[in-house]
Amino acid sequence: MKIEQKLSAAAQEALKVLYGADVNPEQIQLQKTRPEFEGHLTLVVFPFLRASRKGPEQTANEIGQWLVENHADICTRYNAVKGFLNLTISGEAWLSLLQDINADAEYGITHPTDESPLVMIEYSSPNTNKPLHLGHVRNNLLGWALAKTVEACGNKVVKTNIVNDRGIHICKSMLAWKLYGNGETPESSGKKGDHLVGDYYVAFDKHYRAEVAELAAKLEAEGMEAEAAKERAKEEAPLMQQAREMLRKWEQGDAEVRALWEQMNNWVYAGFDESYKNLGVSFDKIYYESQTYLDGKKKVMEGLERGLFERHDDGSVWADLSADGLDQKLLIRSDGTSVYMTQDIGTAAQRFRDYPINKMVYVVGNEQNYHFQVLSILLDRLGFEWGKSLVHFSYGMVELPNGKMKSREGTVVDADDLMAGMVEQARAVMDEAGKTADMTEAERQEIARIVGMGALKYFLLKVDARKNMMFNPEESIDFNGNTGPFIQYTYARIRSILRKAGEANAAVASAPELSEKEIAIVQKLAEFPSVVKQAGTEYSPSSIANYCYELTKEYNQFYHDFSILREEDAAKRQFRLTLSANVAKTVRLGMGLLGIEMPERM
């Protein structure tokens, strides 16, 4: 039983004996004692003043004295500060708690059962006209960490992806390849398929801009105002006209266009798979917009027949959301083509058929807040049970020192280049520090991979997801401070100590006198299950990241001040080894929820 549970039961007993009060466990408020006061846990006594009919300080003193006299196995000292009773917990209680933690190999993790609710989490959602970039990296890491954390709270989880594999964006790449590609393939070029297709998306934009500039200049020469000339040129540029024609042919099932589309998308999927593998993420089910948008149109037409939507004179279909404080939302264009909202409705319909979803979580950037506000309303109107309660896990953008990323201009931070660069940088830092001298080349490279990817993942996950953030590769690879490598190095240090000791998981036989630093670490370990639960409930992977940092920081201060292997007192030595082993275990479990590997040595 946790110390808080034991203390809560003891406090209930004290209130019954002292004041004849029957108190529910929910009324017992325990919190960590503030650092400026002596004690470990603080009981708030204000709720009991009606029963005691005494002042807060007198009530606190009476309860504290009773606890020390009757439950010395839990509480050894107390001090009252107004209505707050600060309690010092016994060494035996801390030792018992550490033994319980030590006995649980998956401490803090709750496994789902057949009766557990099913949460579907969508993340990644790439377009097939370009490779993954830094923004996708944050999205995938957040989605994966969220899925692992929600699952660790006892939910069944389905990790899903929706690939935007149709539309004008892929037609632009297809058209550019057809016009300028000369039959180039991933094999002939030596490029990853997603990179090759992305190059042609950039090529389209380059030629399109040239056409727009030429056409706009011509219109201005004919007397048209500059801004109007530019807008008209964008619409009438031959390349854009050809891309739109290609999209129309795709929607009509043109065999040649469909064959090219399938070929180029397959190149991209092979590239995505490699990137996902290197990133350490995967999916239980992948949906494709090309297979869901027709379902979406069907659902919208059913809604139109039921009077949920309205058709305008030009044939377009709209949802009137004025009753919900919003405006009108286009669902089907006048030419019969669908929009993203239609696709999301179709994907939802397929998912609802495939899985008994209790909660749907969409991991999508905050620029789409309005989209998901509307989607929630529309799904609820259409009868999806989880529509009204869908969660848009809205996260901020990753910013760069030199401004925003622009994929059309080819100035993105490519995910593959980023990952490779992080591993190279980790290797350089480790070699320079002389940390790899006694390793084989294979070991050096594997540890560089673990450290480089750990640095990247931790840097992107430690920040509150709702905030925009600046990515700094140099700062992320630092072995000091709130970084992945700092936590990994602490873990590797503990594993080295335990290997030398050869007795990592032995139970503590007797209770040594514990220092406040040792108690602080046990108390910090005790917080882990509630941190996981809160992170899963509030969709906050960053709280796990920062907990792991705080725990390792606490441990490093202890390591600096206390001997472990050289400690002569056998009981103290064994306690510190067990304490160290459980810090390592808890950090490994916590970082594992973030998708971050822990190296056995560094």
C-alpha cells in the first residue's frame, strides 16, 4: 500500500477517535511538504475544523500528536503551520515503499483488459507529394508517445494514419515528373522515392512561378492593376490548368493518370516506411484518402437528404453552423469534388465500421483548430457516438532560427537528413569526449544512433505540445541540463554501477538510517504512477519527459554526495544499489513511453 493510502487511513482513524468524525477518504488532502518546512507529506486540516470545533493550529497539533503516538511505523514527527500539518515519514515506511516498487517490473504501467475502452489515435497524416519534414517528426513523436502513454493508463489503443494520397498536390508532382522527369526512378537516381517525388513538387512550383510572373507582367502591360494581374495569372497559368485537368481525369478514373499516380505513390510509401522505421514509429491501421473520400461524399449526400445540410444554386453542398456560433462550411464543391472535411467524414465512417471506438484523438497542428471544431459538430450531426467528444490534440509549430519551413520552395528541414545529422552529431560529441575508446565500431555507431535519436525525441517532447518551439540541434545533444543525453548518461552510469555490484535486484534486508536525499528519491519514485496517469488523462507527454529529468537530476545530486560501491555499511550499500536500480528502471519505463531507448553503456 502506498504511504499516502496508509496515512490517509490513519488520519481517518485519528479524526474518528479525537472528534467522533466519520470522514471519507476523498476529504483527506495530502500534498508534498513545501521545501522550506520540515516534513515529507502535509495534511490539510481546514476541512476538519467543524468536527474539532477548534482553531486550525490546535487541530493540526492534536492530529499530529495522535498519529505519532499511534502510528509511529508511518509517522515519526510532526509540526503544525496554521492549518497545515507537516508529517515526517518513518524510514521503515520509505523502505517498505521502495521494496514494493522494486518488486514491480512494470512499475507505473497499467495494462488494458478486454473491458478497457478503445482509444484511436491518428497521427502523421502525410501528403504523398513530398518527404517527411521536421513538422512531421514532431507530429509522429507526439502521436507515438501519446499512444504509448494512453495505453499505459489501461486503455486499448489503435494507432492510425490517414495518408493524403490524392488531390492537386500529388497531381503537381505527377505533372512535373511527366514534363521534366525523362523517366527518372528511385533506382535510376539513387534517391529515396519520397525525396524524388518531392523534388518534382519543387520543380512544379519553380516553373509555375515563372509562368505566373510572365503572365502577370503581360496583363499589367495591358493595363490591369498589379495585384489583380497576379491573382488572375495564378488561375490561368498553363501548368496549373494542366494540373487541374489531371485531377479531373484522376477522379474520372483515367487509366493512364491512375497508373502514374499509383507508381509515384508507391515510391513515396517505400520512402515513408524507411523514415518511420528510423524514427521508431508504426501504425496498426493506415487509411488512404483515395479510399475514404467517396464514403465521405456518400455520408454528406445522406445528410443532405435528411435535411442536415443544404445545396446552393451552383450545386455545391454546405453545412450551416450558425446555430453553433460558426459560419457555413463547404462540403462538396459545385463540380462535385470533395474537400478535406468530406474526406475526414469518410475516414471516420470507415473507422467506426472497423473498430468499436470509445474515444478518437487527432494529432494535428494548431492551424487546424477550426477544422476539428467543425468536424466534431458534423460527426455528431451524422450520428457518430464519439463525434462530439473527439479530441483534437492541437500542438504548436516547430520554428527554425531562419524562419518557417516552405515545402514548395524546397527549404524544409528534411526528416531523413535531420535524423542522420543528429546521429552524426552524437557520434562526434562522444568521440571528442573520449567516451567510445574501448568500443567496437558497431557499438559506437549503435550508441550514437540511440543518443542522437534520443536527443531529437526528447527535445521535441519535453516542451508542452501546445506551444510553438524553436528546434536547436546543438542544444539538444548536450550531456548536461534538461536533455535526452543527460538522462541516458545517468541511466548508463547506473547500469555500470549495478554490473560492478552484481546484485542489482536484491531486496533490502534491514532498514538503514536514511538521509533526506535518499528519502527524496524514494518519494520522487513514488510519484511515477500518478505522473503517467495524469499524462494519459491530460494528453501531456511532456510531463513524463520532465519527470524523468527531475528524477535523474535528483539522483545525480545523490550520486555526487554519497558512496555506493565503496559504502562499508552493508545495509546502506544494498539500499543504495536497490535505490539506483529502481531509478534506472523507472527512467527506462518513462522514456520508453516517449519512444526513447536507453543505452546500457555510453
